[in-house]
Amino acid sequence: MKEIHGVLKEFKKDFPAVYEGHEGLGKVIHEQSGPLSEKIRWLIKIAVSGASAHALSLETHILKGKESGLTDDEIKHALLLLIQTAGFPTFMEAYSVFKKVR
């Protein structure tokens, strides 16, 4: 995937060993630690980053989720679930990120 956040490029340059360790752990957790399908894993990551108000992560997870085959409707449904658990303003922030990257 194309690097979309300049700050990540700087982090990778400044802390290559930390980045490699972080990426390695993420790969093991994401791909080798359980039975969830790739699409479901990305939906969960979208919901968590949206609920946590981590806009840069949410943008990345939406794009990677789409690469895995998620549809806009699936992503919107995951974001709508935020309303009752994280609140309407949190949903609106996440939804605005979704609209920006579509």
C-alpha cells in the first residue's frame, strides 16, 4: 500500500528497529493469531480506530480494508455501530474520515 502519512515515513527513518518490531508484531497478531477472516479483522480495526478517534489509523484501516474487499456499505455499517457505544460525535468524526478517503 502506498504510504499516505508523511509522519510514518519520518518515524520509519528515525526509528527503523522500532518500526520493524511494531510491524512484525502487527503481522503476527493480524495474520496468525486466530480464525477471523481478513475482512472481519479490518472491520474490527476500523471500528476500534474510529471509536478511539485515531483519524490517521482510521484512514489507513479504511484503505487497507477496501484493499481486502470491504465495500463502502460494510464500512459504513461498522461506523454506524459507534453511535450507540462511543456516541454520535465520535461517529461523525469517523464518518468524516470515511467520506474524505472514499
